[in-house]
Amino acid sequence: MISLGKPSPHVVTEYLSTKLNQEFSYNEVGMTKHPRMASPGYTTDHYRIQLGEGSHVFDEAHRALKNWQHFNLGWLNVSSTEIPIESGAVVGLLTSYAAIWLLFACRIVYVVNEDGATQKYGFAYGTLPEHPECGEERFTVEWNTSDNSVWYEILAFSHPACLPTRIAYPLTRTIQKRFAKDSQRAMLAATTANPSA
């Protein structure tokens, strides 16, 4: 959705309600869980950064991911940090260029919650119709108890969903890479690993 001026919470809610029963805009749902499912033509992005060490850092990273702090970027935000991290939940992504605001929707595909030698928490969401990209993105935090390290990881498969995105693909890739770097900074800032981040 494109609007002049920031859409009100009511407009965002109405828009997202139209997406509740829509199908994903790609066929390989779950491909971040099973990467071999991804068909040729998808661009793969994989980023991984250490947030620190220990259970305290993992707990903070878990809380940050659950509260959508990895989208606390200023230039790109989720429509509401109250959206639950559960399969089927629809989230809006808001960004602006000058006075033009863009609102897109994604749906959570699955949630990751693993115990053991490596504890892991996170989720993946997939694009819905009208999103400028097609694909799926997974965000996870993990604590490797063998060496006490805590990591934040992004794995994404995507390709342009429409002609404007294909034409502006170099710009699109710049934005995607900027998102990954800024999301990593946001997660560092949300933990005690690097208070000055």
C-alpha cells in the first residue's frame, strides 16, 4: 500500500485484515527451514553476528526478537511491536521516502524454539501479495552452551515480485543489505554485549 503521509493505526489495521486469508506470494513456503526447497532464481542472503556470551545475553536477545527490536531501525519498522510471534500472525512493514509511505505485509510461517546444547529462538516470515519482493526470511538467536557464545542470524531467499523492483534491482539489493546491517546493530544495542552499539 502506498500513501501520502504516514498511515494511521486504523488504516494499518484495516489493510492487514485484508491479508489474513491471502496465500503467500511464493510457492516454497518453509524454504528457510529446508533450504533445498528454494527454486533457482532466488537470491540468498545469510548474515550472522556474535552478540556476546552467556545466558543473560541470550535472554536479552530472545526478548529483543520477541519484541521486534531487530526492526527498530528508524527508516523501517513493524506496524506494531505487539504482534505475537506465532505461526499465522500477519505483520506490517512500514517505511517512507520523503512524504510517501509504503506498507507491506508478511505472515509468520513457523517459530523456532529449541533446547539442548544449542538453544535457539526465532521465526520466519513470508511475503504476501503486494509486497515488492517474493520470498521468506528467518531471524534467530542462539546460545551455544559449549563455548557460551550468543549469535544473531538472518537467512533469506528472495526475488523481485514486480516490474519496478526488477528495474530497480541494484537499489533493492542495497536496501536489503542495509537492512541486514542495521538489524544487526539493533540487536547488538538490545543486548549488553555492546552497550555503545
